[in-house]
Amino acid sequence: MLRIVRDIYTDTNGKISINACGGICSAEDAWSALQAGATTIQLYTGLIYRGPGLVAHVNRELNKLLEKSDYKSIQEVTGTEHN
């Protein structure tokens, strides 16, 4: 998924929205997808294994990662590994 997100982001110069889907089970996974160029994150398999509480958990942990970073919003994270 990360390779595909990176490729699409690069091929489109970051000018389209990219939904990262597949292999996201934690805030760290979501953060990596955002850095690769995703503008949205989709959880599915993680919900099956960890239940609906995963959504709130990922949101809380993403907020913690954001607070530790130099970014003011999640949107600012998108594509940062390409800079």
C-alpha cells in the first residue's frame, strides 16, 4: 500500500486525493501512509481484529504524534516524505 501511495503521489505531483487502504492497524501505520502522500486513511481489517475501538485509538494516537511533530494539522503531514 505504501509503495502504491508513494507512486501515485509522485506521478500526480500530489495533486489528487489518495485514500490509503490496506495494512493500517495503528496510528504509526496511518502516519506513514500520510507521509507517503495519502490524504485519507481507511481502516477495515484492523477493525475486524481489534474492534470498533480501534478508530478512537488511532485518532488519539495520531493527535499525540501530531503534537510531537512540527505540523499544525494532519493535512500538513501529507506527502512530507517527498520533500
